[in-house]
Amino acid sequence: MIIFYFTGTGNSLFTARKIANSTGATLISIPQVITEQQTYTDNTIGFVYPQYSIGLPKMVRQFILNNSFKADYFFAVDLYSFIRANALREIAALVPLNYGTYLKTPNNFIFLFNSPKNPSVMLAKAETELEQIIKDISNHVSKPVKPRKSVGNATKYFGKTKFMLTADCTKCGTCVRVCPAGNIKMNDKIAFDENCENCFACVNLCPTHAIYSNKAMLKRRQYRNPAVTIDEIAKANNNGKSEK
């Protein structure tokens, strides 16, 4: 089994790792192989990703379109925080899913909403639901998804989020390390390009909470899955390059 995952603040890595620990699957972070083009073959191939604005993250869609996949059984686990809609149908139009399911995890989109004060309750429920998902995947249970050919909002509209820095920025480089799109550069200053995935890793993982795109974000709680470290997220999101 191969599981491809995309993570910003750790929820997808947490989920993919739970499945892999129970099934012996090989984990592959999509940002690490995003520049490659090849055919992946295995008995079972799965995708674990967060839902952005009821659509697939741009990088997930790009990866699937640029590669070929051969398997007897395909599955996808779609992580959402508020509304679960359409992203599974979007990926089903790209991959012949045998099994698709949603999993509710804590919010990290502090552009609009605060992250939960105590995410452990939601994560405990997610773990319970994951136990059944793992059983279903292991037994190749059929749970088909009706494809939707239209592209979700995440793919169409994300990418031009404007980030700013407060005087609390220490130029530690954490934002550069965790960005899956290589969208942040640091020379004499921190610079944001226009290839953002809206994963909000930079915003949520900044040690001094110095990154924002509206001032309300500075008053909201940052979020990182407590079972995943910043170093693990940085390693997953190094775009195929050795982490410095």
C-alpha cells in the first residue's frame, strides 16, 4: 500500500501515519515528489489531504494530473473542518476511487475562524472514526464516490493571499522550512511569492505569531496537530530538497 499525503499543520500527516502504522503502508509526501513524473503501482493506493474551500489543494490536483497510478483499490480520506462537500467528487474525477470518506479535524484557517481552544476532543473523535476507516481500507470495502468534473474553489482562486509581518518576526526561517510550495524566501527579509497553497503552515507555525493577512488573525489561536512536530512538517514539505 502507498499513501500520498499533503499536510500544512499536521492533520493529514497524523491521519496518514495512523493508517500506515496499522497497514504497513509506505508514506509519500506530495511536496517531496511534486517535480517528478512517473507511474506508481501497488495493490492499494490512497490519498490523504485537507479540503480547502470545498476543493482539492492545488498541489494535490497537480500531482495526480502529472503522474499515473495503477492499483486494484484506490481510496481517499478528505479532511475537513466545517463543510464537507465536493472535494471527494473532484478527486474521484481524477482517480477511480473505490472508497472515499470524510474525516473532521480541527480548523487551522484562522483567516476567518479561531482554532479550537481544546482540539484534543475533536482529535479523539477523529481517531475513533479512523479505526473504522482503517478496517474498511484493510478489507477493501467499497464506498464509491460520484465524480465531479468541475474544479473546486481552492484550485481556481487560491494563490494570491497577501501575507504581512509584524515587528515580532525574528527571521528564524520556520515559515520557509514548512511552506510546501516553496513560496517563501528569506534573504535580508522575508518575501512571499504568489504560489501560496493556503495551507496556513507559515501563519500557524510561526514561533512568534508574526505572520498575518488580516489583523484579526493575530488575536486568534494558532493550530498545529499536537502529535506532529514542526520538524516533521518541515521534512514533509521540503519540495524534494534536503532540509537545511
